[in-house]
Amino acid sequence: MYLTTAQSVVWLIGFILEVLVCGLALRRRLFRDFPVFTLYVFVVPARDLLIFALYHSSGYGSRTALYFYWLTQALELFLRGAAIGEMAWVVSRPYAGFRTVLKWVLPIIAVALLLRAGIGAVPRAAYLPAFVLGLERELELTAALVLCVLLALSRRYDVEVQARVRYLAAGLLFYSLFQVANNAISQNRFHSGWFQVWAVLRTASFCVTALIWVIGLAITKEVPRRPTPPEDVEQHRKVMTEGTKAMDKIMERLRRFRR
């Protein structure tokens, strides 16, 4: 069983968009601020190219294609999670208070959902596709909730988020939410015929994600500005400055007294 015409067309469109994302990422020097995310967007088209060649040479049913697909899918999922963590760190880095909130809130949410993913996936371990789909669904749900919490807290604490970062986060959020729904549907009816539909929907959803990234990287040209120091640091500086001036006055009076 080999790729159908529809699968080939959708794959080609997605691959072109992924290459565009890679080119824009290099042009905008995205690797300076988001090295993990940049690595992720380069791994995606490389993996797709290898899978496309493998499917055309040996088809869906080969054991090599099966293991290569799911192992590289795990790698891609790990990189996407790391990219989301990197995004949270970059957004919160200039804000000490906001970073402290994220440091406690996001890990608690992530650990709770990952534990739920592991517990829910264990009963399906004997059936590889269902096991991976169940695990991936929970991991994608974790990624989606972490992104939602990040965006909600940034709005709550009035944290300035660059337009470019918002586009990157929006693309990741759309893809994660779509995969949660797609995997939930596929988990109970996963067979060779449905796998083709699942694969086409998955590729098409990433086409939308890549298009969001292309638009975001193409229209946002701002260079990451140097953030203003947090308010608490400014207050400490004012206190230190006033204290230094007071000490200078005291020393001046002491010198006059000695005279």
C-alpha cells in the first residue's frame, strides 16, 4: 500500500510551507532567541522527506516504515514540547515575578497531565498504534494547556509578548488542539484504511500551522528589544541612589566638622 494522490498533494503543500518556514527562520535569525524551536522546524521537513521516500519505496505496511514513523514522531513531539518550554522562558525572562509564577504553575500542570497520560496509555501498551495515539493525545493536550496558561498569564500580568511570538504560539496551539481531537477519534477505529485519513488530516493541520508561522515570520520584522527592568529592580535602584546621595552629604558634613 503506497501513498494516494491526495496524500501526495497534501504532503507536497506541507513540505513547501515547511521549507518556507525554515528559510524565514534563518532570514529572521530566529535561532538567536529560539534555538530549540528553530531546530524543531528543521527536523520536521527532514523527517517528512525521509518518510515520503520510505513510503514510496516500501509502503505503509513495512516494519521499517512503522518503526521509523513512530520513533521519529516521538522525537518530534519531544522537540515541540521543548520549544514550548523555551517560548515560556523567553517570554518570562525579563519579568522576575511572572517567571516565578510560571515556574510553579506550568510544571504542576505538565506533571499532572503527563501522569494522566502514562496511566491512560498503559492498558493499550499491547497495541502499538492505539498506545501511541493515546499517549500522544494526552501530551498534545498538555502542550495546548501550557500554551493557553502562558498566554493567559501574560495577559493577566500585562507582560508584553512580541507579535512574532504570538504567531509561533498560535501555530503550536492550533496543531496541538487539532491533534487532540484527531487522535481521540482515531484511537477507537485505528486500522489501515482509517490510517490514511488520519495521516492526511494530520498533514493538512500542520499545513495550517506552517502557514501561520510563515505569515508571522514574514510580517513581523521587529528585533527583540532590550526589555525595561522590572519595577522592583527600578525601586531598588532609586533607593540605592538616594542612599548614596545621603551618604555623600554625611561625609561632606564630617569633613566640614573636622575642619
